[in-house]
Amino acid sequence: MADEEIVKILHEIRDLQKTHVELYKQALSNQQEAMEMQRKAIRRQRISLLVFAIIVFLGITISVMYH
């Protein structure tokens, strides 16, 4: 009886470890996806800042030319 209980417990441990590994893989995948989204957001912010800087520069240049 004790051997059967040990085998059952070992099987439960194995199953829990498999589940843990799958959840860890999913968490890692989610983190990689989040990092990629952050990289894209940073790129969009840089482009927006560049466009804004160009608009401000042109506005100042036009303002100086007409005054």
C-alpha cells in the first residue's frame, strides 16, 4: 500500500512539474510579447517627437522670416 501511495504522489509531482513548465513557457512568451510591444511604442514615440520637433522648427523659421 505504501508503495502505491508513493507512486501516486510521484505521478502527482511529475504532473505538477509539467504544468509548471507549461505555465513558465507561457509567462516567458507573454514577457517577450510585452517587450516587443514596448519597443514598438518607443519607436512610435521617437517618430512623434521628431515630427513635433520638425513642426516647431518650421513654425519658428516661418515666424522669424515674416517678422
